Amino acid sequence: MRHLLLALVALCISVGASAQNYIEVTGYAERKITPDKFTLSVVITERENRGKTSLQEQEKDIREALKEAGVDIKSDFTLVDNYATYTSRKSALATRKYEVVVRGAEQLNEVMTALGELNLHRYSIEKATCTKTEEIRSALRREAMKDAQKSAMELAGAVDQSIGSCIHISDYSSGSGDVDFYTGTEGYAIRGASKARATNVEYAVIEAYDEAVMEPEPIEFSTQVLTHSVRVRFALNEK
């Protein structure tokens, strides 16, 4: 019995010695992001009006326009579909669909302006992505830790104490991977008329077919916010 009591006393002394005062705080960081990579869909058809314009001629015009806008044709301009739509039993409308990758908002404005001047059948922004999100999330994680440290130092200093080493961290991530921005903006060419169509991208493609081409407004994407928070315990030094 005596040996059991001595063991319990030793355990209590050990627990008391290892117990440590600490301060627990939450750190937070956020950053607004905008897309930097865009995937466009371009559809062309053989036109019967005012003389047939072949798909090859239209593709050549598109390639030249995209080159002028700085698009890498070899890697960022791809044929994704080639089909025919039958308008009658004896007539078919040949159609091709291309995918164009645009890098940067400035280049996107140049490309959309160039495409608008070609009187294309249809073109649209299918996808907009921020490709630097992992890099940004890493930076936010560090900023959240710094924010937690600053809060702990202020709270401890208010009672004339200081913080020691970090003894526990709970990390709360806001997600992973690239962030996609929904778009769906399309441009159409319509004979003798102009058409504007806008989505949450806050952009309207404005074009007049067989008339003076109207300059589109610069594309502006609504921002998204990445956040990161941590819950941290710092050892609290005695006075």
C-alpha cells in the first residue's frame, strides 16, 4: 500500500511539472483573386450568304488574328470537333469547333476584340481559372500564423507577460486546387443588327454584322476570396 501511495505522489508531481500555462488564439488571412487563364470556344460554319466562305479560309483568318493577339497557336489553339449539320436531305452545313487558351486578362481583351471583328458564327468564354491558388494558399497560411502570433503577443502583453514557443496548431484550409470562375459569355454575328449578351462576367460582346464593328468593353471578372485560418496555442511565460 505504501508503495502505491508513493507511485501516485510521483505521478502527481510529474503531471504538475509538465502542465504549462498557454494562450490560445485564432489567426486569419484572406486575399481576393481573379482568373489568369481562360478557355474559349470558337465555332465556325461554311457560310452560304454572299458567296461561300470555306472553313479553311475562316480558320486561316482566326489563326492570324490570334497570332496578332499573342496566342501560341501550336499549343493554345486546338480543333476539338468537326461535324456537319443537315439542313435538308441534300444539303449539309459543315461546322468546326476550336478551343483557344488565353493567358492573362490583357490578352483576353485583345483576343475577344479580334474575334469580334471576324464575324464568327459563335465564340464564347467557356472557362476562367486562377492557376496560382496553391501558391496563394501557402502565403495565406503563413499570414494566418503571423496574425495569430501578433494577437497572442498583444493579449499577453496586456497583462505584462510574454509568449513562448508554439505548442499546438489547428489548420483550417479553404480548399485546394485551381479556382474556376463560371462564365458562359458568348458573341454572335447577326445580319443587320447588333446583339449584347452578358453574364456574371460583367461583359457584353457587342458586334454588328456587315456594319461597322463596335469596340467591346474590357472584360472584368468579379473577384473571389480565398481564406485561411489557424487556431494556435503559445506557451505563456511567467512574469
